[in-house]
Amino acid sequence: MIKKIFSGVQPTGNLHLGNYLGAIKNFVKLNNNKDNECIFCVVDLHAITTKQDPKELKRNIRETAATFIACGIDPKKSIIFNQSMVPAHAEGAWIFSCVSRIGWLNRMTQFKEKAGKDKEKASVGLYSYPVLMAADILLYDATHVPVGEDQKQHLELCRDIAQKFNNEFIKDNFLRIPEPLIQKEFSRIMSLKDGKKKMSKSDPSDLSRINLSDDKDQILNKIKKAKTDTLPIPNSHQDLKNRPEAENLLGIYASLIDKDLNYSIDEFKNKNFSEFKDKLSEVAIEKIAPISKEIKKLLNDEKYLDEILKDGSNKAQEISSKKIKEIKEIIGF
Ligand code: AMP
Ligand code: TRP
């Protein structure tokens, strides 16, 4: 069976190692399998659910596309486009917001985290954000959606919306129920400064994350300053309990070299962190520095990036306009 892959990344700057290991690395693998049809979307409509500077947003849209390409997604094999160029996303989001229930959205933990204490001041868009995400996926009949662990609940909501639409209009299997593709290990990379907090674009401390645009010296410095504890590296997974920073760094190492956590524990058991950090820096630089260099190179060629996005948007438009037309007919428009 051909897998139809859809995923999105917000162009909100500071794409980091968590985005890479939790999501983009998997996008590249899926892109390289010729049995897959892949669509990777720069979700700029999602980005404006929080305040964005227009100039920076424009730059970040190009930078996200550049990051996809620099990490190894081939625009000849996969569709790369930005959401705002394709009107069906906004139309679909409205229609699905009338299918989705307020009670379902009230359960979304990401909204609670992002809105913080003053929920009244959050945008309506931030609240209905997962409905737009459902439209993204359902318009392309995606069968599989590769994401990090934090998006699991949004995907469950997408499945509920599709199911309810199909039931309500008695259209079995019209909207395809998508499967999440969440890696078993390393689907949640934590901050370098606090092993209990997710590595995040919006963390005020740049030392909390390795950005995909960081150069060799920045990576070295951030790993050197990464929080650890005073014990040596243990010799079993069990002994990593209550040592979130150690577990996270060993996980990052394993993921960078495509091994599992036990492999890195075995390699470094009973050693101290300075020795481990030297090796971690080496592999992180080996992986990230070429990506960072390529992003910078691509960003110097705005025309090329704009062409990729335009070409991708035309292809996405062709697919999604058919689906939204069918959706409208089913509804009675
Ligand atoms: P975002 O930057 O929020 O648009 O996220 C883009 C993709 O990266 C999504 O699939 C997220 O689940 C994933 N992601 C973001 N942060 C992390 C993290 N700290 N660990 C693993 N995956 C992440
Ligand atoms: N909400 C996702 C995130 O913040 C991004 C996203 C938007 C997405 N639309 C999507 C992911 C569709 C997968 C499929 O990470």
C-alpha cells in the first residue's frame, strides 16, 4: 500500500535538535522510501496563532523550507509548501470547527500550556489550532502523520473529527482516518538546562536548545554548559530513573547515531560526563554543522526557495481543491 504522509512545522524560528530528532529526521526517512507520497507543510497559518513580526515571519517561512531541504528532504520527491498559499486549509478549518465539539478542544493540553495563566487573552486561533491541523491532514487523505510526542493528542482529535464527519453524513471512509507515526524512543527531547522541560523554540534561554542553524562553536559551548548531575553514567537504564538530564543527553547521543538508549549506556557506563560530552559534541557537530551550513547557503537564494514553495503550493492546491469541493457537496453547499 502506498503511504500518504503529511506533516507540518511552524515557521516560528529557532528550529532545534528536538524538531530534528523528534520529527524531521523521520520525514527524511519517509521521503527516501519510494513507496511513500510525502507532503511537508510550513504551517504559517498556525504560526500566527501567537504574535509574529511580519518581516521575521517571511524570513522564517523560507528558513523552515530551507531546513527541510538541508536536512535531506528532496523537493523533487516530496511536496514542500506553505499553508497560507492554499485556501482549502482555512476553508476546511472552518467546516471542521463546526464538526468539532468545544468539550473536545477543552481537553487539549497544549492550549493550556501555551495560553498559560491568562487564558482570556489567548487568541481564538490558538484555541482552535488543532482543528486547522485536522484540516491539513484530512484534505490530503493522509494515511500516516509523523510527529513528536507532543502532537499525539491533536492527532487523536483529528481522528475524532474525521469519524464524526463520516458518521454524520453517512459517508463511510470518506475522510481517511490517519495513523500517527511517533517514534518509540526519543520522541520528546528535553531542554539542555532542565531535563523535565521539553526542548522548545520559545524557551528564552538559547542555551536550552541546539538550533539547527548553530555552528560548531555554538554546539560545543551548549553541550559543555548542558546540565548534568554529579554521579557517573550508570550501567543500566533502571539507574537513570530520576536523572532526567543524564537520560536526555544519552538519548540525544543514541538518536544522533541511530542506536537505542541501551547502546549509549553500554558505551559510557561508569564514565564521567566530561568524556561523554566530548563524544556527544563530536557526533552533534558531525550531524548538525553541515545542516546549518546548508541552511545558510539556501537562505542566500531566496528565489530558489520561493520557487520550491510556489511549485509545492500548486501541487497541494490541485489535491486539496478537489477534496474541499467534495466536502462542500456532501455538506449541501
Ligand atoms: P513545531 O516546532 O511545534 O511546529 O513542531 C514541529 C515538529 O517537531 C512536531 O512534530 C513536534 O512534535 C516536533 N517537536 C517539537 N519539539 C520537540 C521536542 N522537544 N522533542 C521531540 N519532538 C519535538
Ligand atoms: N501542530 C504541529 C506542531 O506544532 C504542526 C502541524 C500543523 C502539523 N499541521 C500539521 C503536524 C499537520 C502534522 C500534521 O508541531
